[in-house]
Amino acid sequence: MTPQLSDILASLRVVSLPLVTRFRGVDHREAALIEGPEGWAEFSPFLEYGDEEAATWLSAAVDFAWQPQPEARRTAIPVNATMPAVAADRVPDVLARYDGCRTVKVKVAEPGQSLDEDVARVRAVRAAMGPEGRIRVDANGGWNVDEAEHAAHALSEFDLEYLEQPCATVDELAELRERLHRWDLPIAADESVRKAQDPIAVARAGAADLIVVKAQPLGGVRRALEIVAEAGLPAVVSSALDTSIGLSQGAALAAALPELDFDCGLGTASLLAADVVRDPLLPRGGVIPVGRLTPDPALLDQHAASPERRQWWLERIERCYAVLAGRGEPEVPASTR
């Protein structure tokens, strides 16, 4: 079943959720939630994303709400803690929100911060996690090749699991991977997959050892599974600071992967000071369960965005739906074109 635009908008709820700590430059996370025959789904591209990119997120939400999802191979997903670019002395407080997580992804290369601050943050995480803990760092493409190589040297004492999107372009990743080939430090591609016209290009170029996949930005669980299969590389499932509804979409993707060799970045409900379900997908014993969730009406009301922000999201969905109609993806009913 392919929904009309009116079907999507009929159940639309827009929320603004406070964060525990500032993340990606914001202290509230806005998200649009929609309900279809299969249940609730989330549409929450970041505010700065244009309609072409955001339309793929809408495709993912429509697919999750209106189509049965691929069969789950597992019922629980191991997740990592996510450490925002906070001062080193705040690390223990953030980690305390992640029950039983054995892996931490540390944000680095934050605009306005120094490599020394990154090193101090990672050192504090290593001290808190002990020698058995796993640490991966995520630069969100914030370094050039020379800066990334220098950072890899500076962080080498902390026994990193991998370096996520250290540079912005596929060519830069390929060059860095060549420079670091004797270091046994894997390179993971995130933005070079989810923001690329050709998400397989990074694999063809030999520019990464593994890929990070996210259900919303890649157009849904099925499309993400196709990308993993085409890339032929190990995959880490992650999220985009979703509500628990969006995290359940990510969990469905992780549950359907043939192999799941890495802890997933699906524990980010711990960064929210509020959520839309009574039992949020917070890590317990280092895992989250797989399954569909239904938002609590009272929480939707409590955290409803302002009328102006709701209208902004409604108009965004209308524009993104038009983009999908132009693509023929999904097959939009002729009466709405």
C-alpha cells in the first residue's frame, strides 16, 4: 500500500525533546512522527538538510509505517555509548547514562575545539572503561588528511576500535587509509555512505574497512540492507539522535543484518532528557530490544512543538513528498502528483 500525502499528514505529531547535553549545536531535538498500517515511524532529518536529502528520510518513514519489515534474525541489539564533545571532566556523568555498554563512540574534531581537548576526552573515556572497553572516535569529516594522520598518532595510545569518517571525501579517506595501512586502525565511512549519490563508491575505492549505515538517511531498512550487501564490507548500524520510535527503525535494520560484528550506535536515547514512549529504548545491560513501539499520547502532548514549528514540519513533509513523487519513489498515487 502506498499512502496519499493526506494519509501521512493525518497522524502527524511533531515533538521537541530536550537533550541532556548540547549535541550537534542544539539543545532540543525536533522530530515528526507518523502512523501507518504497520505502526509508527519517525521522520527527523536535521533542520539544515535540504529537501532532496530529507526526502530519502521520508521514504524510510513511509516504508516503516506502511510496509512489513524484513525478518529479524535477533531479538536484542548490543549498543555503544555516545560521548558528545564534552569536557573531559564530564565524561563519567555521560557514561553513567549507558547501562552495561562495553563500547563508546567519542565525538572529536568539533568546530572550535582542539586536538588536545579530543585527546583529553578520549583519555577520560579510556580511564572510565578500563583496558577491556572498546573506543571508537567519530570526526564527522572534520579533518583533512594531514590532520587526521596527526590525530591518529596522538590517539594511538588508546587502542581505538576504528576511526569514523575522519575526512570528508572518499579520495581523502583512501589516502588516509593508505598512510595508516600498517597501523591496524580501521577506517569507517558514515557520511561518505549516507550523504553520497553513490553510497557504494567508498567501498569500490577501497577507502574504508567498514561502513556505518542508518535506516532513516538511507531510505529504510530494505535499502540499507541492499547497500550493505553491495558494499561487501562489515557494517555498523547507527542512528541520528532519534526518538525511541526512530531507534526502533534502526533496531529493525540491525536485527535483519546477516552479520552483526560491532556494537551499534542505537543507544542515543540516553542523550535525551525526555522521549515519546513510556519505556524508552535506553541501554540495559548494554543492549536494546527489537520491536515496534507506540508513542504515549500524554508525552506527545507534553512535548509537542509549537504551532509554528509543527507547520514548518508539515510544509517540509509536503515538499519532500513532492520530491519523492518526482523520483517515482515510492510510487506516489497519480491523484497527488
